Amino acid sequence: MEVQPSLFNSMIMQYALEEQKNIVYYMYEGEKGLSINFMALSNHPLFEDNSVFLALYNPPYEYFEGLRKEMLPNVGVVPKLDVGFTEGHIQQQNIDGGLPFERILGEVARTIGKEQELYEMERGIHKKANKARNFGEITSDQDFVDRCINYRKACAIALIPAVTQIDYEMANFE
């Protein structure tokens, strides 16, 4: 999700503090857009349950202390914050966005404390169990809220035309 720099701090507070998720963000400029490495990182199974991925296009240098144009593209990591956090310095790790995917993956895993899980995942020791999908018919507004809004994952809805037995017989048996 691409965010405006002015919303960045509020999103850090929402995700890292309130929702207890790690934040991985990509800062870039120019016409190249998001790197394939960042897109692959955002879809890696290691991060599917506890991380949020954000993108900042043309970040204002005065907003990010020490940031210079030659440092872009850059991957930043903000580990989830302690529940008691109220204000102060937020720990962040910055990684050169031009590094190979494996290096970026390793640095992000190390920063959020998932280095061992990555090691096990790469060697086939640790396999994630498939999650049960939330399939079913939506028949009311409450069903929609329960199955899509509150599920907090992607939600796909298929609209299937209702064909009754009478319609079928009338069309096929005259």
C-alpha cells in the first residue's frame, strides 16, 4: 500500500503499536516504481501473519532524519512496539533497497526476530500449516462484515446468477 509521508507516523502507531505488527516500508523515487525484490518480500510466507508493507514515493528528506537522495531506494523496518509505548524514539533499521533479495530478506528477518524461522523455512524444517479458508455464502450485511471486513485479509466475492429449476426446464424442455 502506498502512503503519504504525512500519514506515515500515524500508520506506524496504528500497525506497530495497536495491531502489534512489524512494518516494512520501501522508499523510492523516479519512474521505476516498486522493485521486484520488495514485491517478493511483501509476499514471503515468513511475514504473512505479523507484518505490514508500505511504500513511500518521493519521501521528503526533511521528514526522515539523515535521508539523502543517494540512499534511495531504501527498505526500512520498524519492529512492533511494546504495548506500553507512549512516545519517544522508535527503533528503525534501514537496508539498501538495491541489495539482492536474499540479503534484504535476511536483514528484515533478523530485525524482526525471525532469523531462526527463516533458517528453518529455507531448509524445509519448519513448514507452515495451510490456513482454513473462510468460504461460504454471504446472505446478509452481517455475513459480509464477518467474512470480509473483520477477516482482515483479501476477500473475493463471486456473483453467481440464480437459476431455478423452472427456468432450466422452460429453457431446455419445451
